[in-house]
Amino acid sequence: MVDLRSPLQPQFSSHDDEKPLDKEYQLDLDKVSQEDRELPIRTKGVARIEMVRDYMGKKYLWLFACSIFLTCWMVALDGTTTYNYEPYATSSFDRHSMLSTLTVATSVIGAVCKPFVAKMSDLTSRPFVYVVVLVLYVLGFIIVACSPSISAFVIGSVFISIGKSGVQLMNGIIVADFTNLQWRSFFLAFCTVPFLVTTWVSGYIVENIVASNWKWGYGMFAIITPATLIPAIVIMYWLDHKAAKEGKVPFGAEPFNAKQREIANMGLSPLKTKLLLIKEALLEIDAIGLILLGFAFSLILLPFSLYSYAENGFRNPSMIAMIVVGGILLIVHIVYEVKFAKYSLLPKRVLFNRTFICCVFIDFLYMFGGYMPLLYFTSYTMATLNLSIRDWTYLSNTTTMGLCFFGVIWGLLFRIYHRYKVFQVVGIAIKLIGMGLYVRCASTSTPPSLGNVVAGLIITVLGDAASAMGTQVAAQAAVPHQDLAATISVLSLYSSIGAAIGSAITSVIWTSKLPNAMYKYVPDITKAATFYGAVLSIAAEPWGSPDRLGAIKAYQEVNYILFSAGLGVSSLMFVVSLFQTNFYLGRQRNCYEKDENEDIQKDNEKNEAFGLFDWVKKPFN
């Protein structure tokens, strides 16, 4: 029986030690060469957090865990309230048409900034980066709350996006730093539990805020954010100081400090010494690689969101040029990281890691296929179901609620059985069944069954949670601790590309098919045009009226295409998941590095990269 006395370092039952080792399988680190498997030199941030982790006792671990969970509450409250203020904010400046452009800009910047934040956390320290993102976060809220124009509002929103992305990334990195593999998925999912509460209470908050002044909706987070983040930062700095005071943190162990001493001893002029130090610092932060990566993903992501504003859409030369140049820069980035970077963001041991590659493809397809049915899913349910606004809101929140709830359940199953592949494969199969129900719902010209819609939604989310948890723990298990932060951030970037492409294709189908379908099925041509531009006008039509039934037929016809396409893309996830590794999730931090502790090393020896179907015979051994 599991004893949950410590949230990040749980006790273990005796049967964990009694489980015999399986001699049939050998540790297989994704077929990389022995040279690539050599352990990397620890950078300052990684070395310090490892020593702090080893120094931290259970009492401080409890305190630290509570402080991190407090930041998760703040992020959840922000994520479920502030986006509701954007229409009011842009409208107050008579710039409501800029709302979609603002969403595009903040989402791209939020995604692209993550590798920069991850690299900084490795080179400096985790608490220092928390301070940086906190300052940006609060600064953004202050600028927005005091914004006299739309320009100030946009600038503040960009700072908020960077701060929020940074906090979310750092929370994930910290959880991975302090948990072993068998508990990793559970606590990553547990960080989303606040959404189970904030999703429902946020409506009351937003209602009261917009009734008075939308700016206070942002301004209050200028107070809430530091109040929730500072305790975690103080605890981390204090523990870091305590560990350093007792000589547990190896200052100067990182490459840059060693190179700094070497340059200082060359006897060069002060100017040349400074220039060499700046050059070495830029090399260590992988400035060229990060700039290439940032520009590549920005150029790839932006066209998929801005094409609707360009003349002729994707046929516009500027859209084509951005995608082509972005793709070229991404290839250049990979070549630079492999061949030329002195301190690469993603070294060969990660870039050619089979587990990481599988995780990238699964998450890419997950977002690509998932966005096709879900992008307009709330509009679909509003138009085709006879629901009150309250019931429609509950249905719309099912995805968020389901991912948070089922994520915790899957995390517990990973802990109990110490494996993830079988659950991920089964979860993806469950997801496909749920998406099949979507297709069935839209396959008729009559209104869909509410029961089928709800069942499809719940089943799909159940499978989604298994897939998401599986890729996270697999990617983190397959790399050394030194590469952990970068792996998490880059995996998130590729997911963003999948979401952008899925959204773009969905928008193309929607804008090209729905107007014709409306004119085809809605008797009143004037209403047909209105229905296409405003789904609320469909909901306002009496249930069962000819115009309402015509709009439902149009929605069914178009969404059948979207649901079928999403099912087809998502089915590729199942194929890729069969090639996923199936590491043993034990007390080790990852499956790449050896551990001095003999018992934990035994867990490492249980790791294997199963053949295509070997895992079916022994899924939990």
C-alpha cells in the first residue's frame, strides 16, 4: 500500500524491492552511440538544483511543494479569467478587430520564448529565472491595467504571455527536478487540479469584474502573482543558500566558469578579456541556435494564424515566403546544433533519441488532429443542441475538466504498474473511439444526440489524458537531467506547430464549406448570411424552426468533414505509439544516467526499449 506522507518524495511499499529483475531485456538507450551516451557536464543551474534537492529534507520538501502548488492556483485563475476580458478591452479602445491578431501574437511569443527560459534556467538557476518571469508577468499586468491605448494593451499582453509561459514551464521543470519517474506523471497532472475549481468559479469573478472595470481584472493579478510566487522563490533561494553554506553546491563546476578563469589567466588587455568573455557567454547560452529556433518557429506559426487576413490566403507570396524561410531556418538550426554549436540546446543524444522523436510525433499529431474537431466544437454544440447557456457552458468546460481529472488517474496507474506504454496505446485507442462517436454525431442531417456528444467528449478526453501523460514521462525519462528543461520546452514548441496547422486547415474548411452549406439548407437567405457570421443568432432561433433545422444541417455537413479528418490524423498517433519505448518507471530520476544508490540502479537495469510487439506479451514487467 502506498504511503503518501511526502508529496514529492513518497514512501514505497516493500514489494517494490522484492520484484525480481527481468534478465531478458537490456537497457537500450534508443540506439545512440556510446559516444553520444557520455554524460554531459552539469551547468550551473542544473548542478545547483540537484544539490538543493539532495539537501532538502521532508519538512522543507512539503513546504516547497505547497508553494509550487500555490503558483499553480494563480496560473489556473489567470488562465480561466483574463482571456474573458480581452473583448471588453479591445472594444473599449474601438479596436475589437485586433483581438484575433493579439491572440496570434501572444500565443506565438508564448511558445517561442520557452526554449530561452529553459536555457536560462540551466545556465543561471531555477529561482533566478522565477524572479525574471515574475517581473515580466507583473510588469505586463501593470501595463495592461494602466493602458491608455491599444498599443499599451498589446505590449502588456506580450509581457503577460512571456511571464505566464515562463511560470508554467518552470513549474513543470521543478516538478521533474524533484520527483522520481514513478511519481512524475501524477504530480505533473496534479499541478492542473486547480483548474477543476477555477473553471467553475471564474464565471462569477468575470461577471463582477466586467460590471465595474475590466482593467481591475488584470490589475488584481499584479498583487496576486507576486503573493503566490514569492514564497516559492524565497524557499528556493534559502535552500540554495543553505546548501552553498555547507559546501554542497559545486561553484565553478560549470564550463563557463572554468573558461572564465582560463581567459582571465591569459594576460590579455581588459578590453580583449571582456570581448572573449562575452563571446564565451554567447556560445554557452547557444545564442545563435536560440535565435535561429525563435525565428524559425515564429515564421512557421504566424502564417497559419494570419492567412485569413492576407489577400488570397495561403496563395499570398508573403505567406508562402514565411513558411519556406521558417522551414529552412529550422533545418539550419538542426544542422547548427548537431555540427557547429559548442553548447547545443539539443545535443545529438536528444535529437536522435528514438523516444524523443516518438514523443514529438505523437504530440504533434495529438494537437494537429485534436484541433480539427475542437476548434469550432463549442460553436457546433451551441448551434445543434437545444441547451441553455448554463448547460452549454458546462459542456464546453468538459474538456478542461476531463484532462485534469483523468490525468491524475492515469498518473496513479503509471505509479502502480511502473509502465506507461500500454496505457498510452490503450488511451489513444480510446481517443479514436471517442472521435468515432463525433463522426457518428455529425453523420445525420438531424440534430445530434446529446448523449452521443457527451459520451464522445468524455471518451476522447479520457484517451487524450493518457497520451499527454505518456509523452511527458517518456520524453523526460529518455534524457539526462542536463537536457531536461530544453527537452520539455522544445516538445512544447512542436506541439504548437501541430495546433497551428490543425487550426489553419480547420479554418480553411470552415470558411470555404459553411457559407455554401448555409445557403443550401437555410430557407431564409438573409438569415443564412447572419448564421454564418454569428452562431449566437442560430441559438436565438426557435428550436425546430425551418431556419434552425437548416442551420443544423449545414453544421452537420461541415463538421462531418472536420470530425472525419481529425479522426484520420489522430489514427496515426496509434501507429507511432507502437514504436514508443516502455521504460520502467521506478525511483530513478531518468533512464539515461546511472545512480550511485544501488537500489535505484536496479530500477535502471529494468529499463528497455521494447520491440514493436514485445510489450504486448509483458506489458508491466
